[in-house]
Amino acid sequence: MAKLALITSIVVSVFVLAGCNPAGAGKAGAAIEAAKISEADLAGQLAVTRQAYRQGLETMIKYYIKVGNNMKLNWARSELNSLNAIQQYKYVAKTAADIGKAGPAPGPTVDVAKTSETDLAEQITIGRRAYRQSVKAMIKRYTETGDSKLKWAKNELNSLNAIPQYKYIAEATVAGANLKASRAIADADALYAKAVRIEESSQFLFLKDDNRLRQAMDKYNQLINKYPDSDKIDDAAYRVAKICEHFKDYTIAVLHYQRTYQWDPETIYPAKFEAAFLLDQRLHRRAEALQLYQEALSQITSARQHSQWQQYASQRVRELSGESKSGQ
């Protein structure tokens, strides 16, 4: 992750230019005043961090095109369009090439086939933070020097703050594994029924209304958050997983399948099989998939229980076990 390392170094240098003292930078950074850094250097650093942020979004777009996640693809495109719409003021009378010499050029293109979504999301977060800190450094300088260009820098910061920031990785927003579907709650039941109606209304022949699915998913998540001990939380988690599969958000789908059987070990849904399938066929995390297939099969109590999944999982256990042995 050469670019991640590069952008991280940019963040530290920007903090120093802004007069901050990031961890590990020593006391010297705190003593630097923005007015003592040349305006050209600050403008150059701003150009570099803006471009790093832009490249992070462009790489994320390529990733979502590759994996076919249209929902998040639209998020990344929206964020990039908002970034490109920010007016770029000419703080110094230099060419773009001259300004680029003030800091390191953005790193090599990231191979999306070898990079995780988590790393790409982190890259965007770091790039956005570095760009914001660069603009703040310009504001600090113009405040100290009384320069009329302070208005430009403030406008740029306001525009940056207005850019929508999407949760590309939502693991942190998924409730933990320790919840229990333990009791009937009338209000939760009503909310679940409403969510199901919305989800079912999304279907028209062979097509689905993505907006209706998102509305249903919001209702299911609302139920989980508001009634964490309802006996409907496992049902809601399972339906969220199905919706995430529709949007090809397989990592989050796996998490919700896992929550389904974690919150209700006696769940009627084949959630463990389905989590294993996504790990196996979509995320290519085969060792985890093998373990889940084996666990799911060991918990089967009759030949008729999830019979199609039993057949498929048994076959994949043989195949994956063979791959594991041949790789030793």
C-alpha cells in the first residue's frame, strides 16, 4: 500500500505546516507558525493533498465497478463530483506544475485487485483529512498576515465540509454479537411488519426498487437498535443480509448472516450456510468458509433440514479440504 504510506506522510507534514504537533513529531512542530511557511509551500501542499483525496476516490470507483457494487459506486461518484465542484482559488501566481513541486507527487496507481475495500476507505479518510488540514493551514496563515485571501480559504473549507461523507465500510455500525432475540415486543413486531411490507413492495416482476429496499433496510436496522432484545432481531438481520447481497455488499451481508445465528442459535434460517457461501464464492475467504460449512453441517438434525444447502456444503467441504491438503 505505497499510496497509503504516502498519504499518511502527507498528513504529518500538513499538521506540521499548520503548527500542530502530531504524535511522534516532537515539540518542534508545535513551534512552527503558519506565517513563517511560504505561501507557495502551503499552496503546493494544498494542491497535493487535494489530488491525493481525488485519486483515492477515483481508485474506489474502479474498485466498485470491478466488484459490481452499484450503491457504493454511486456514493463514491457523488463524493468525487462534489470534490471536483469546489472552486480552486489561485492563492499564488504560479503554474500548477510549479505548485506541484512544493510537495511529493501522488503515488502510483493502486491495483484494485490486490487491495481491500477497508484499505481504500482508509485511504479516502486520510486524504480527506489531509486536504482539510491543508486548507486550515492556509486560513491560519491568512489570519495571521491579514491577507484578503482569507475569504477564499474559508470558502474552500466550507465547500469541503459540505461534501457528503459516506460510510463505505459499515462494520462498526453493525450491532455486536452479544445481543439475544429473547422476548416478544409489540412495537418491534409492528416495526418489523412495516419493514417487510416495504421490502415486498420493492418487487415488480423481475425488477427491484433499490430505494424501497434501502427504506426497508433502514427500518430493520431501526428495529435492531431500538429493541435489541426483541425476538425479531434475528429475522431483521437475515433480511438485511439479503438486501446487502442484492447491493453486492458481501462483507456486510456476511456480518448480518452471522448476527442472525449469533442472536438466535435456534434460528430457522440457513444463515450459517449462506455466510459460508459468500465467504467462499464472493469474498474468497476459503478457510473461514470451510469452517462455517463444517459447523453448519454438524448442527443439522434431519436430512430434510435445509437439504439443498446440505448437499452443496458437503460437496464444498470435500473440495476445500482437498485443496487444503494439496497446499500443505
